[in-house]
Amino acid sequence: MILYIKNMVSIRCLLIVKAHLEKLGIPYLSVELGEVEINENISEEKFDQLNTELRKTGLELLEDKRSIIVEKIRNIIVEMIHYSDELPKIKTSQYISQKLNLNYNYISYLFSEVRGTTIEHYIVTQKIERAKELISYDELTLTDIASKLHYRSVAHLSSQFKRVTGLTPIHFKKMRDKRRIPLGML
């Protein structure tokens, strides 16, 4: 049986879900972003207990088919942008459609209706979050970050970055650098 979980976006979320499953004595086969495969059907009581525990941490079990599809779309995007070294070589719309084996027009409409934003806007937001993370690490140049996130140019990345955050990437980096305390100052 597969359980679908809303808002799982990080490795920390995976650990939280595993801990709750173990605490409630629910045996599982695997835990991935947005999904838990369990050995057998669980009682409604266990389902409700798990859902109550998950909600305390900002997660939630999904039952509605539309919400499950939207959560799968979100997880594909998060995994693609945050946890893959390279973005797909094909169009994102094709990639998502192939992963879900559903028509892109349908999933695009469904995502917009349920989330109140387009898939494209959600992707841009996630790419900018990833860019902020990479800028903070201070290991890559803006050119490298733009390339890694499949922007046509640094100018395109900078334009979207400013539109989403209100800051240029360089201003963001300077603000992050000011917050860091040198080790000698501790």
C-alpha cells in the first residue's frame, strides 16, 4: 500500500516520517519524497494517528486523488531542481508528463487549480531557492549557477532572481556574507 504525504521536501522530512512510522509500529518498505510504501493496509485508527503526528510537523497524509497528483508534481520538481546534479535535457513539461504518465495540459490545469499558481511559476520559485542555496555555499560563480539551473545567461538568472526576491544575486550574496561571523570573532 502506498501512502501519499503532503509537504515532504527534504531529507529531514524523510527522517521525520520514518520516526513517526516506527513510533506507531507501522512497518514500511520505503520512504521517498511524498510517498511511503507500507507492508500492508493499516487500520483507520493508525492512519488517523499517523496523520495527527505528521500534522504536528507540517506534513499531512493525502487521500484526495487530485491532491495526490499535485503533490507528485511538486515532488518531481523539487527532486529535479534540488537533488539532481543535472536538469533533464527535455522540456520540463515533457519530463513531468512522462514521469506521471499523464497529459501535461491536464496536470498543468490541475496544479493551477489546486495550488493557485502555475507549474512554471513554481519551477521558477524552486530554481531561485536553489540559486540562493548555491550562492550561499560560495563555491560556484553566477555563470556556473546559471548554467547548472539551465538559464540562458547570468542576466536571465539575475532578472528572475530580482523578480522573485527583490534583490540581485550579488546583493543577496553581500547580505549573506554580512551575516556570517568570522571564526576569530567568536
